[in-house]
Amino acid sequence: MKILFEQDILQENAHQAELNKSAFGDTLVINIIGSPGCGKTTLLEKTIDALAGELNIGIIEGDIYTAKDADRISHHQVPVIQCNTAGGCHLSAEIIAKATAELNAGALDILIIENVGNLVCPAEFDLGEDHKVAVLSVVEGDDKPAKYPLLFQEAGMIIINKCDFLELTNFNMDSAIADLRGLNENAPIIQMAAYKDDGLEPWFQWLRDEVKSKRNRADA
Ligand SMILES: Nc1nc2c(ncn2[C@@H]2O[C@H](COP(=O)(O)OP(=O)(O)O)[C@@H](O)[C@H]2O)c(=O)[nH]1
Ligand SMILES: [Mg+2]
Ligand SMILES: [Zn+2]
């Protein structure tokens, strides 16, 4: 019975995700997933500061209870919607449908969604996004991709953050990258220290390129 119930929820979610996809139009939609504290909100703040002059950016902040991350984003002069899951450990396509209606998402170049901090079920719930972006920070340990494979398999982009801590930890970059490549042959892997503004340019360029290719796909 439990398995059937879970399948129903996932099927319903997949159906709503398809509806979201058409509501997004030619807006690039990015779903950022990673553990609590890996640097997702920091990455968003840096991205807005770098790209808001050239692209219309909107943000959806997913969190269990508070509006702390949306408060941080609201200092950066882009539209932001807070979604609280009231205990839920992931965002669903239904929550995103409500938030995008409020945000007028079709008018944006990029909509970035910060999912609830969790390496497990956010990867199972499609929101209708173009890409999941997996964020792993070096302080979590190099074994996490192998232990939580689904997110890293599904990701269209993988960010290894907090590389300024590399020398203070036993994180083995070669082993992490070998595990990531075993799970995902194609996603770009970018090493950065977002808080230190170090190594972000390839991420910004990837976003610019993805905005263009989404527009081209939509025009075709
Ligand atoms: N040293 C260092 N700290 C970082 C980096 N990125 C984020 N942080 C810090 O890590 C903590 C959690 O970051 P936050 O963006 O809130 O993570 P989130 O929970 O994934 O949204 C904050 O204190 C950030 O300042 C980084 O690249 N290097
Ligand atoms: Mg956050
Ligand atoms: Zn969940």
C-alpha cells in the first residue's frame, strides 16, 4: 500500500510538472538542490549581483518554516517568493505552480528555485525545471555523491563549493570527481568558493548560454 501511495504522489507531481513546463514558456528554470549549509543562498546572492544587470532574474525560496533566505534575497532587488513547506522536506510541482503564478515567471529570463536543504527527495520531485543543479560543499565529505547518487545522476550541472576549505579537510577531489563521473558523464563540474567570489565565472557563463539555448528552443 505504501508503495502505491508513493507512486500516486510522484505521478500527480509529474503531471503538474508538465503543466509548469508550458507555463514557464521560454524562461530558463533552474532547481538548486544540496544539503543545508552547502552554500545555495550564497550562490544565488552572488549570481544576482553578477547577472541582474543583463538578465531578468526571479527567485523562489523553498524552506521548511522561515523566510530567512527570502529576506537575504530581498536585499538584492529582484522579485522573490518564499514557499514554506510546513515540515515538508522538498518542493512539489504544485507549490511551484502557485509561486510562479504570483511571480509572473513568463516575463523572466531565469527563474532560480532554491529547494529545501536535503540531498534525497528533492531529486525525486520534478518541478518542471530545465536543469537540476547539485551543490556539494567540501566540508560534507567526498563520499556524499556515492551515498546520495540520484541527485548527482539527475543534475545538469554540479557545483563543488567551499573549495577554500580544501586544505582543512580530508576531501579528496580526485575521488569525488571520479564518483561523480561514474554517476553522470555529461554534467559540467565547477569547483568554486562562492562566499569568496572565487571560481564563479564558469557558472555565470553556463547560465548565459542556457538562457540563449532555451530561447532558441522556444523559437524553433
Ligand atoms: N568558507 C566558505 N563559506 C561559505 C561558502 N559558501 C557559503 N558559505 C557559508 O556557508 C554558510 C551557509 O551558506 P548558505 O548560503 O546559507 O547555505 P544554504 O543553506 O545551502 O543556502 C554561510 O555562513 C555562508 O557564508 C564558501 O564558498 N566558502
Ligand atoms: Mg539557503
Ligand atoms: Zn521530501
